[in-house]
Amino acid sequence: MRKQLDIPVLGREGLLDYTSRQISNLLPDGRDLQVRAVIDQYLDEALERLQVCINAIRAWTPDQFSYLHSTQYSQYLYFLSNTIWRDARDTEVPTKLFLLNKMLNGLDLFYEINMPEIFLIGHTTGVVFAKATYGNYLMVHQNCTVGKNHGIAPVLEEGVLLYPNSVVIGGCHIGKEAVIAQGVSVINRDVSPGCIVFAEGRELVEKPAKRRIIEDFFRL
């Protein structure tokens, strides 16, 4: 049997109250009881998904979730909103959780987006995710954007790493364990697996990575 996720201070019921009260305070439409009931129904499944993610991240203590850790909490809000939408096709509570995540963490991650089982956002501020295809072990830093161009969304294979202020837009296929360097914009072009992409003037240059950088972030 898998070890239950530990939530210090609050516990499961405290987390339920904490999340529900945040929504009530920031979106006070008088539907507190209805929101709490929906969250209660799907909270355990969301926490199981979160636990898988936490346990794969090197910097985090396995089987432990802190509601005061902003990145962990932002990913919790995503898993909760996505779980509710995926299982119940309810949009009210997922929308409120999405808005809460935006207000607290500056993260634009809509509940309908199919994020991988394991991913990490280094710092959430200014990060925008489109409805693209995301592979497992995705690592994204602050002020990154994954977006569509004329309705076409990128494909990011397993182990892709986006450094701060990088952009992946449109018809891009980013290969396995490719690294997009800081401030680089990849628009409507492919990136080879296992390489680092730099900008030299207006041109993008690919160089083979000398090691698996993704191992710095995940337990593979």
C-alpha cells in the first residue's frame, strides 16, 4: 500500500477548509457550501496525483506536501481543478481554482490543459501554458510561455527544460530532453532531442548537451 501524503499542520480536512475559504474570500459569490462539497469529493484523487509528482522531484521531500510552499500549492491547485473537470465535467469549481491559482501565484494554467503526470514549475510568476502536448518530466521556469500560433500548438516531448523568459510558440516539435536557454524564442520550428538551444543574433543554434540536465530536477 502506498504511503499516504503527509500534510503537516493542516491535515486533509484542514486543507479542505483552507482551500475552500480562500475561494470564498477571493470570489465571494455566496456558494461556499457547494464549492466545499465538490472539492471534498475529488480532493483525495487530486492529492494522489500530486503525491506522484512530489515524489519525482529531487528538491522535495517524498510523501510530504506543504500548503505554504508556493510551487507545491500551485501544482496542487492545478491537479485539483483538472481532476474535478476531468471526472465531473464541472466548470464552476475548476474555474474558481484556476482563478485562485492566478491570483496567488501569477500562473496561467487552465484546468482543461492535459499536463503530464510529473512536471515542475521552478517559479510560477508569469508562466503561461497553452493547450499543447506536454511530455513527462517537464521543467519550466518563471516568465515562460508555451502558446499557439494560428491555432497550432507545440509538442514538447519528455524531459524538456525551459529556462526563464523562454518562449515556445506554434508548430514546434521540441525533442526529448531538449533545453531552451534563457530568453530564447522558438517559433514554428523543431528542436532536436538532447540539445541546448541558444540565440546567436537572430539565429537559433543547437548544441549537444554534455549531460542529462533534467537529472538535476527529477528522480528519473
